[in-house]
Amino acid sequence: MTEKHENEFHEAVMAAFRALVDSKGLHVVLLRVEPHVSYTDYVLIATGTSDRHVSTLASGLEDALSGFGISAMGKEGADRGHWALMDFGFLVAHVLQKEAREYYQLDSLWPQAEVVARHEGEVPEEWDDDWDDDGEWESGDDGDL
């Protein structure tokens, strides 16, 4: 990949991250998973507070990348709002509600990945006890949702 293309991809990835932050996504984390996986370079994970919020975050992410001429190669769940998965090739984005993020613990799937950017957002007061100081989910005693 040329330096010009790397810069364009980095700008697009950061625009996607900012779109989620600007739309009040919670616990937004951008991971560089390349060279650890072969299917993408970056994974972007964010939490939405409701079906509508997840859908809005997913839409905003798509809009941000469309400004770079990039569209999703695949998209699942954005219309249902519990979990949106979008594949842009070089970037795979997961926007989930709290319960799904806690259950699937996507943040822990790539422990060797570089954290490129992280934004906690304003967490609803009733969620405060569910996150540790590193922004990771604390599991409950029984592991149930």
C-alpha cells in the first residue's frame, strides 16, 4: 500500500471513530488488528443506549465513510438496532447495545491489538458500576445478562 493510500485510510478510520463519538457513542474503541488477523486492518466497537441510538450510530458511521467514497461491503442488524455489524474491508465496525457488548465481550477478542483511539463518552448513571477503570466490562457473578 502506498503512503498516500495509508494516509487516506487512516483519515477515513479516524473520521469513522469521530462520527461515533460525535453521535454520543459510548465506550468507543478503535483497534488496529492487522497484522494479527487477515480479514481487516481495524476493528471499531461502540455502545449505543437503545435500538434507535445503535441505528443512528451506524448511519452516522456510513455517512462519514461515504465522504471518502467508501461504502459497506456488508451490513447486518442496523435496521433492528440491537447490534449493527458493518464491513468496509479495511475496517469492521460493531455497534451494540450494552447487553450484547457485555455478553459477547468483543473487546477481549484481540488482546494483542494496538488501541489506536478510545473514548468513554458520558455513561448513563445506572451503568457506572458495570465498567472497570480501563473501560472494560466487569462480569457479573453469574455471567448472565
